Amino acid sequence: MRFWLPLAFAAIAAVTALAVSWVFAARSERALKGNAEDFALASTINAASSISNAEQSGNLLDAVEAVVDRNRQAVFVFDEKGKLISPNRSRQIPLRAIKPREEAIDTALAGSTFVSPIDNGKGTLVAIPIPRGDGVFMTYSPRPELEGQVGIVHRGVVQAALFASLAGALAGLLVAMLIASRLRRIASAAAAIEGGSFETRLHPWLKDELGGLAETIDRMRLRLRETFGRLESERDRLRRLLERLHDGVIAVDENLRIEFSNPAARRLMRAPLADGDELPEPWPEVSMRELVSRLFEPGAGVLQETLSTATGRVYTVVGIRPRGRAKSAILVLTDVSERERRERAEREFVTNAAHELRTPLATITGAIQVLQAGAKDEPEERERFLAHIEREAARLGRLTNSLLVLARAQTREELPKLAPVELKPLLESVVEDVRPPAEVTVDVDCAPGLDVLADHDLVEQAVSNLVANAVQNTEHGRVEVVARPLVNGAVVLEVRDTGRGIAPERQERIFDRFYRPDGRDPRRFGLGLAIVRQAVEALGGKLEVESAVGKGTTVRITLSGAQTEAVA
């Protein structure tokens, strides 16, 4: 603006000055020429009187010379027929050099006055009738100074145009500097607003268009400051809310770089998740980057996935694709491990209960049927079967309690209450309830007073399932339940059998739920050993298995001894 505005002002001033000067010069030139013609006419009229008197007195030539010397005009006199009666050369100007002389002579002979510039305005030709006589008096007044005067006028016009251009340029420069200065202040305020600063005020001192623009921008600044203040407050409230959430929230741009993350997200993903960092891959089981990339594909919808990690944690990931002008995708991570654990524990509780309660319920049902069939009428038989029912009902109570304890332990809502448990009577009670085949004997080898720190019902449930499994897999031979202390204070419970044994490739799976080796005996559900493992884990013990095909199996449970705990 500082360059083109002065040039525009200078051009406008120059054009205006030239136009005005051209008109003024034209008028000046016409005025100068008109003055020259008036002067030549007046001089000719005055000289014509002298020539008329000299013609009457016979002194025409002297009078002509006097007029030529006095008026510095070329003088020519003609009679009434238009014949020259004076010299044909006057002031070194021959008559024949004056081109429109015939027209001038004819006009004067007709009684009119002839006045005309000739030689491109360098001279004036005047012809008038001679007063009080017949003939024509013609003068030629050369005006060489007229051209100089016109040149002076023209030079003045050019100089005026130059001065006007210079003045216009200076005025344009001043105006441009003033406008540019005001625009710079407006631009500076606008740049500050763009940069997020709303404290640069504008004070227009002129109420023109730029002043109006400045006032509008200043009002916009105030409104933007108020709006951004509200947005900042809402953003802080949202940030505080997100930071308090138990769910992880992450905002990711299209380059899979993090724009925001709350503490819960950093805790769940176990990564710093700083703004600008690339989205990490916290779990080898699933690619988070590949999952999030799907949110930026055309036509992507809300993404929902459940991830299970090798550490046993379970997460749900909800992805929300960018919408509207937003360019960020939102991830919401929720740790549902506890919920999954509870749901799994509930499912397992139902299946475990169905499995474990079958045997005592079958025994009770059988005893009732026998009693109803007539055994109730015989006191001895009645007492025996009622004792069976009482014993199995007590067992049902213990099983129910142990299943509830096991379910609470799996959900981590309540750990088992550990207390000293004497093993010998517990093992003998388990063995007493077993009905092995005739070719199989079941023995207990446990020293009196050997205690473990455990939950009575869980230990009973684990040993009972191991003994029942050993009896089911032993066709002849023996099943032995052994308990012995270790040097470190722990206690080992072993259930040994001389049954079919387990192939090495199947030994790692025998504690899986619903696993049945070779699919034999469809009445078995593959839950007994799985319940054993859950019970041992709940007690904080160790479970091992040794087996050889055709030679038998030994399942070993290691628990803390009660004496060790007391010493600690």
C-alpha cells in the first residue's frame, strides 16, 4: 500500500493537473492570440487615419514609413480597385508572402474589416477600408513574442503538472502511511486473536470505515474472549471429569498419535501416553494400532471389542470414529476383569454345584427309596439308612459351603478363612464315604495331630474329588491317601492309585474344565479335577501330578502347615 497508493495519488494529480493545465493553456493561448488581434486591429485603425490624411495631402509614402516605424507593422495601401499604391515590400516582408491578401483586400473593398491570424498564429493580417477615402489599408503584424509567451504558458503548465504530481505523491504517501499504520494495528490485533490472545485492544480515533472495522474487530475480540473463556472452563471441567473416570479415555488423530489420555488409560495400558506420542501396543495378543486404524476408514461405525490378555485381564474397547469437523477418534477402555471373573465364577458355581451335589443327592434319594420300599418298618435297616441320609445331608451342607467359599475366592470378594485343620480324621471321613470296587482297597496314611492351615471344607472337597477320580480309574489294586510333613514346614497330601495312568501329552489338560481323556464314560463331566485345582489355588497351595500309563497316578497337593504359620 505504501507504494501503489502514492503512485495512484501521483497519477491522479498528474492527470488532473494536465487536464486543467491543458484547458488553461488553450484558453491562455486563445487569449494571447485574441489580444494580439485586438492590438493589431487597433493599431491598424489608428494608422489608417494617418494614411487617409497623408493621401489627401500627397505625403502617402512618408506617412507609410512613419506608421511602419511607429507600429512595427508591414503596411500596404491599395486604391479603390485593389491596386497597390504603396511599396510592395514593408519591413522586409514582400506582399506576395502574405497568402490570404486577396481575401483581405476583397473584404475591405466590400466595406468590412478583415482580421485573421496567419503563419500558424505568428502574425495578424488586418485589412480595413481607408476612412474618408477610397481604398484599402492592410497591415501585417508579426508577433514572434507570442510563440514565446505560449511556450512560457506551456512550460508553466508542465511544471504545474509535475508539482501537482509530486504533491499528490506526497499526499498519497502520507495517506498510505496513515492507512497502513491503522491497518497494521488492526492486523496486529487480529494476529493476537488468532494466536489465542484477547487482550490487545483497538481504540479508533477516526470514525471512518477503518474505524468501524476496528470497532467491529474489538467487539469480536471481546465476544471471542468470553466464548473461549467459557470453552476453557468447560474443557477444564471435562478434563477433571475424564481424569476421575475409572474407564480409560484416549483421543487419537489420523496418524495414530495421542492427543489426550486420562490417568485411567495410562494405568490400564501401562504406558506414559504423552501427547504427540504414537499409540503403543501394550498387549501382544491384539494390535491396538490396527484396531484404531479401522475407525478412520470410510463408512466406519462404532467399534466394540473385548480383549483377553495373557495376564488374565479382560478389557472392552469402544472406538468412536471422527464425526463432523473433528479429526480425532475416541477410545474408551474398560477393565472388565472383575466382572468377567464374577460371571465366570457364577457359571462355574452352577456347574460345580450340579457336579458335586449329584453323589450325596443320589445317596439320599436311594436311601429314601429303600425306606419307602419297606426298610422303614425294620428298626435296624431304618436306622442304618437314616444314618446314610444324615451323613449325606451333612456332606451336602459342607459341599454347598465349600462351593460358596470357592466362588467368593474366585471373584476375590472374600478370601477363604484359613484355620488349622487336622488331616487324619478328615481323610478317614472322605475314605469312609467312598464305595470302591471289590478288587480295590482304599487306605489312609497320616500321622495323628498333623495339621494344615486351610479351609476345612475346601480341603475335604479337593481330597474327595481326587479319591473319587482315583477309584473311578482303578479297576484293581489300591488307592492310598498319604499326608506327611516336609522339612520346610509345609504338608504334602498325596492321592496314589494303581490305575490306568495318564499319557504325558494329556497330563497338562486333566485339570481343565470338561476335559475327559479318551471321551470315556459319558456320565462323567470332567469337572472333578478342575474343582480340585480351583480349591488348591484358593488355598494358596501347589498342585502336581505324576503318572505313567499302566502303572498308576499320583496327585500331590502342597499346603502350609499350621505349625509353620504359628511360628511365623
